[in-house]
Amino acid sequence: MRTLITGGAGFIGSHLCERFLRDGHEVICVDNLITGRLQNIDHLRDNPRFTFIAHDVSRPLHVDGPIDNVLHFASPASPIDYLKYPIQTLKVGSLGTHNMLGLAKAKRSRFLLASTSEVYGDPEQHPQREDYWGHVNCVGVRGCYDEAKRFSEAIVMAYHRTHGIDTRIVRIFNTYGERMRLDDGRVLPNFMGQALRGEPLTVYGDGSQTRSFCYVSDLVEGICRLLQVDFHEPVNLGNPDEVTILQFAEEIRDLVGASCRIEFRPLPQDDPKVRRPDITRARELLQWEPKVPRAEGLRRTLEHFRREI
Ligand code: NAD
Ligand code: UDP
């Protein structure tokens, strides 16, 4: 099996490269390093079944030989990153997805899109099921990411219906773990970095907004299972264990053993007030559910950040 992973030098992508190599695949990692890092894949580069191609997938890509799977994970993903690179985010979700579908069509590959819970926007339905169409402000600051992913889903379905491409769409909910960047601006690296440095923990708004955090190995297992089933509609993957952001700050502070205070900051525009996946579809289709409890996942991630800091 030969598997091409775009965004393979990023947080989730690097775990996927590792997993597919372990499963015996030849892995081609394509990344322009806009938000990823070579150090995420350093430990894989001696493997003769691993190739790294430095390339912006918003431009066409030619690869020699057959490809069995194209996993399209390239995209800035943290709000700080996509606010910094709104045009690149829109391009990789539109032109990048189009290019990678073209590659999958030429090679007759299976194609999997990394979509996101952000397609639901600031949801009016809770928890979010795959048949909910979402509540997105297309001209707001998060619109560049949300609409890029919504377009991606639309073009994936069009390629499936028109060209018969064997596609999958995974809607990923907040995922965390080793190899997140300490400075990526997401809530978990922010809180862990702040607690480790003894700085105040910055809670945006009053901290009553909720998220549901999934440990990366659970997500990777779900993605591998999804590739194996014949199903083309979107599938939510995430951990339904929901917490308020204030509670999350307190958990991390306690885990680090720090005594820092909590500092409240203004809530960013269009910040979703609630988020929790309904994973009935994944449970039934993939016999999948998350296995790593938050306390355990946070402990492992903290070890990583302790080394990094
Ligand atoms: P990340 O920023 O660590 O990884 C994204 C990778 O894509 C980076 O290595 C980056 O350099 C690369 N990239 C971006 N634009 C590119 C381009 N034009 N050409 C080539 N490479 C490019 O983020 P992540 O958290 O690992 O997210 C990976 C994917 O999963 C993204 O598509 C994201 O939308 C999706 N996702 C992640 C989460 C999460 O909680 N981590 C949630 C929902 C969806
Ligand atoms: N957040 C926070 N403090 C921070 C960073 C984020 O309170 O230092 C909040 C943010 O407003 C959001 C939640 O944590 O409500 C998750 O933010 P993140 O950027 O991780 O991702 P999102 O789920 O919003 O895409």
C-alpha cells in the first residue's frame, strides 16, 4: 500500500505517518511547513518506506507511480494560525482539495478529507450530529477556515458523485496530544505553557463555553477504521466528554501543580459556545469510540510539553 498524506509534518499528520508506516505502508508526506515542523517527522526520515516532499498543495502536484490512499490533512488548523493565514487557508481548502482530488482521480486512489466540527459553526443543535447543516458566519473572522472546509466537503462529494472516486469525510472535533506546537494558540498548549511557566491562565470570555477533547491516538484509530468501510457521507470523530473551558483551565492547573491565577480575556468573535460530537454514526459504522480518558491524555501531553519547554 502506498499512502500520501498532505499536512504530514503537522500535529495530526505526523501521527498518521507514524501509524501507516507501522501498518506496513509506504508513506509520502507532503507539506509546505506553513504551520508544521520537520522535527515532527525527524524520527521517520531514516525509514526507507518514508518520503518527504516539500510542496504547497494549493499548486498541482505530480507523483510518480501508483498511490492507494490520499489523506488530505493540509490546512492551518488553530484559530491563531488561520487568522494569520486566511488566504492560504481558503486556498488549501479549495485549490488544495481540488488538486488532491485530481491526483486521487488520476491514480484511482481512495481519498479521505480531514474536515472539522467547525462546519457546524456556533451550533444551534447540541450535541452535533452529521445531518446538522450548521450555523456559520461566512464573513466573520473564522469564515476563512469554516467555509474552506465546507467547500472541501462539497467538492469531495461532487468528485464522488461525478467521477466515482472512493471518498471519505471525517469531521474532526478538538484533538490534542504530543507534537502540538506550544505557540499554536489553541487552548491546551496555551494553558499548559502558561501553567508550566507560572503565568496566569488566559480564559476567554467567562469560560462557560464548552469543548470536547479527543486524544490523538483515538482519532488516528477512527481514521484507519473509516478508510476500511464503504461509506461516503461525513463521519464525526471526537470524544463526547464535554467540559467548560474554565473547568479545563482548573484541571490543567491542578495537573501541573501550579498555583497560577486565572485571567479573563475578551471572547473572540464567533467563538462557538458549545461543542460536543454525537458519535452514534462512528460507533455503529466503525465499532469505534475513544478509549483514552482526558486525565490520561492530558498527563501524556504534559510530559511532551515539559520536555519542549
Ligand atoms: P497542523 O497545523 O499541525 O497541521 C497542518 C499541516 O498542514 C501543517 O504541517 C502545515 O504545514 C500543512 N499545510 C498547511 N497548508 C499547506 C499547504 N498549502 N500545502 C502543504 N501543506 C500545508 O494542524 P493539525 O491540528 O494537525 O490539523 C491537521 C488537519 O486536521 C487540518 O486539516 C485541520 O483542519 C484538521 N482538524 C484538526 C483538528 C484538531 O483539533 N487538531 C480539528 C478539526 C480538524
Ligand atoms: N481559549 C481560551 N484561552 C486561550 C485559548 C483559547 O479560553 O488561551 C478558548 C477559546 O476561546 C475557545 C476554546 O478555548 O472557546 C477552544 O479554543 P481553541 O483555540 O483551542 O479552538 P476552537 O475549538 O475554538 O477551534
